[in-house]
Amino acid sequence: MKQFDEQPGLPGKVWFVGAGPGDPELITVKGRALLARAGAVLFAGSLVSEAVTRWAPEHCEIRDSKDMTLEEMSAWLQLQASRHATVVRLQTGDPSLYGALIELIQPLDQAGIEIAVVPGVSSAMASAAAATESLTLPEVTQTVILTRVEGRTPMPEGESLAALASHHTTLCIFLSITLLGKVCRELRSAGWAEDAPMVVVQKASWPGEEKVVRGTISTIQALCREQQIHSQAMIIASPTLGARHWDQLIRSKLYDPAFTHRFRKASVTADHGGTAAVADQSTLKATE
């Protein structure tokens, strides 16, 4: 196994590692390797499956941060960096999304402790996978907005869900399942129809705990209540939802036989009606 460079005698390095959405096997290979040689691990027990810590060595000091303040977490990481060459902070999903990453890094910077970030699989991606949905489709939407609705944490000006939803692109809405009613009201105010499809995924990828609920703006609240979903859930609203069962799809140009790119020449031509016709092979050869 490849080892990471470390200089003995210097303070340890703190790695902020994305633990992924829940399934312990969805942590990256690099993240698992860091856990395997960590002297100390701080994990978010309210969100990260404790099973992820099974990759840590037997002698590793493991601490759950769910009852700690930011100051306590910072102090713990600094203390462990004085004792161990490798310290890991395990964060749910990807550390760059809703993870207080910069708040934890600033005190370490001030203490002169080296840090690095290892990305992880976001719950947005895991939720789409659980529901077998594509967040983008040609000529339907090519944009994904990752956001939340305002609760106790305010939203910056111009970032209300209604404003973002007015683009009618894919919305992956984090940390908002207890405000699902507000989510639906904001979508309506942005012009989304009552029968617009929605998907809610609770504990995406968590073995034996994952729930996928499909509905519409008018039905999703009642369906989630029936399933007792009130925490750790991703809300997806998108014009792409359900495309697996559509009779017709606009195909990706990359794989269209009438589309030429640097790795493949077109094998058919498109007629004026938009349908593909077999190309004159002699013409193709002449262009090779």
C-alpha cells in the first residue's frame, strides 16, 4: 500500500475525509488508507455510520463529535496532532458541502498544523443512485442546484428556494426534510405544477436503513409522514425524475451515431426530419 510522506518530529497532519453518504464501502480508497494508519479519528456520529471507523487500527483513539462544540472539536484535533502523525476528521458525504470545514480549518491554520481535504461521495449523488435517477438529461436540464431552505440558519439574499426554483432545473435540497411543507410552497410559488415529481431519500446507501419515497408536490408530504421520514433525508425536485419510464428520450450527442467527435466518426446522417439515416460509407472513408 502506498504510504503518504510524513516528517518525524513535526506536528501531525489533520485530514478532513469525506466518509460518504452512509455505506462504509463508499468511502474513497484514499480515505480508507488514511483511516488504516490514523492515530486518532474524530467522526460525526449523528451523521456518519460508526461502521466506517472499522478501517481504523486497533490502537486508534476514536471520538464521536456529536456532543462537542466547535471549540471542543478544534482543541481535540490540535491535541491529537501533537501526539500522532495522522489525524482524521471524518465528515458525512463530502467535506465541502455543509460541513463546517472552514470553521474547523481556521484554528488549525492559526496553530500551524498542516491540513488536507479528501473528497467524498455526496448524499445528493447517493440519493440519485438509490432512486435510479439522472440529475441531468439532454434538452431537459443541464443544471443541478445544491441548496437548502431557510430554517434556524438564514439564507443569503437572493438564495430563497423560490428564486432558485424559478430556473426549473434539478434541485437537491439538503437539511430540509422537517421543512418539507415550506419546500413545496416555495416550489409552487416558483411555478412548479402540483403533479411535478419529487423524490425523497432517507439515509441513502445506509445498509438496511435506506428509504426511497416517490410522489409529487401535492402528495410528497403525506407520503413521507406515512414512512415516518423526519431526518437525514435528501429532497430532489427535477424535470428529469421518472425518465427511466419515458417512451421517448432525446439522446446524448456524444453517443449519437450521427455525431462525430475526435474518437469516432459518424456512422449515420440525420435527415431534415431529425431521424438518422445510414451514411454513405465511401463518403466516410473519404473524410478519414
